[in-house]
Amino acid sequence: MKVLVVGGAGYIGSHTVFELIKSGFTVGVYDSLETSTKKNLDKVAELTNTEIDFTEGNILDKEKFEQAVTDFEPEAVIHFAAYKNAGESVEKPDKYYKNNVVGALNVLNVLKNHNINKFIFSSSSAVYGDQPSQLPYTEKTLPNPISAYGKTKLTVEYILQDYNVAYAINSVALRYFNAAGADKSGLIGEEVKSTGNVIPLIMENLLGRRKEFYLFGDKFATKDGTQERDYIHVTDLARGHIKALEKITKQNGHFAYNLATGVASSNKTLIDLSEKVSGKKLQVNVVEPRPGDPLIVYADPSFAEHELDWKAENSIEDIIESAWNWHKSQ
């Protein structure tokens, strides 16, 4: 099967490209390179001895994207291209609605024009918002996003439901919890060009490449006073996309699944594990919490385990070790 990965040069996208190729798919990539480079893709091509069909372009440029689809002729599309900083989205909602919603509509309308009926969407746990009484989140938890970022993801999920009914585009929305870690080869990982993710920021500070690490609050009503998240290894996420693609190859409809481990790890735990694996001490600067950030987030992944035959295989210790191996090699 030919699969076009939109945003495939990015962190999760490039790891998914790697897993797709290893699983026998023919893969093309469309990416603006606004927040990424081709470094991971070039390494994937080298590791798999494969030439990846690549087009540099923005999803807001509908004509260019349509030409890429015309040239590559995919049977399915996996969509990663979105801005993802929840705090920034509160300050700049126009930026997020334009790229994340209008851009996704452009992609879907091109699929409609070309009779492509398989679409995997990179959604987010941010659709649930901050509902501590509902933890762990399940797919039956009513969404209640608190940031513009989360609202854009939920909006696209509603669009996918309607496009399935009206145009028979089968789709899966994968609600990621916190993607982290790197491929165990140590050869591809999360680039730090413009990341705001906590684990790579910890690593870069431990390596002396950044001067200050900011911890956004340490007096929350949690076990150790810091925020807690459900961290999932990026390779586990990548495998989830292949399972989702298999799902809509066999069954028509629109589906949504949590991809998570079911375990919440605190920021302090991340720091402690990172210091242990690196043998270094992190200089921590505690500052005010960010707007739009939930206190605790974790999910029940059993629905995806049952429906997709998918399960996270990596622990938080695996995540930290693989991230450290990647960052220290750069």
C-alpha cells in the first residue's frame, strides 16, 4: 500500500515513516520543514535502503498539496502536520485554527477529490482537557478541551465524522498522550529545533547545550508537587498508526482511540531518571505554571488494545534511556 505521510519529517512522523517502511509500505512525505528538518528522514532512508518520495510544502497551499497527491497517488494518508504548543495556542488561537483546522480541511478535500478513503489523524489527549474526576480518560470520557490546541484537534475529529458519513472517507483519530523517547537504534529521535517538550529540554540542559531548565510549578496537588503525564514511547505510537491503518482497511467508519500506557509519571520523576541515566545533575528553575496545562493526564488504553491489537511495550525508564542515547549522540 502507498501511504502519504503529511508532516512526515517531524518527530512522530519520521518514526512512523520508519515503521511503515519496515512493515512493507511504500511511503511518501509532504512536509513544510517549518519545525523540523530532513535529518531523520535521511537517516530512515539510509537505514532502510529506500528512496523516500519527498515534497516540501505547506498544507495551507492546497494546490501544491493536490499536486503532491496527484504525483504520488497514495491509497492512504496519515496526517501529522499541526502546531502543538498548548500554551502558545491560548495566546495565538488564530495561528492554531488556521493551520490545524483549515489545513486539515485542505488535506481532506484533496482526498475527497482523488477518491482516497483511508485517513489516520494525529489527535491528542488535549481533547479531554483537565478533568481529574474522570481519570483515567477513556474514549467514553466527554471531551472538554481547555486550550485552542485541544479545540482544534476536537474540531477535526468532528469533521472526520461528517466526512465519513458524507464522503465515505474512513478514518481513525489517535488521541496521543505524551510522545517521548527515540528509536532504540539511537539513530533517529526528537530534534530540538523548536521543541517545547520536557524530556528533550531536560536532556539538552544536562548536556550543556541549553543554559536553563524551567519547571512550570512544583506545588501542585500531586504526589511530589509536579505535574503528571502519561508518557508513551514514540515507536509504540508509530506502531499504533500501522494498526489503525489495518483497522480501516478491514472496516469502514470513523474511530477514535487513546494511545497511552495507563501510567502517569511526574516531572520530578523525569528529572530523577534523567539524572540517573546521565550521571549528571540538572539545574532546575521553578517558575509559574503555564496557562492551558492540565494537572494530571493519563488514560485507560484497553480499548485500543482490544480493537487494534496494540499495546505500549516501553516503560518510562525505556523512554528516558532511549532519549538520552539519542541526544548524547548528536
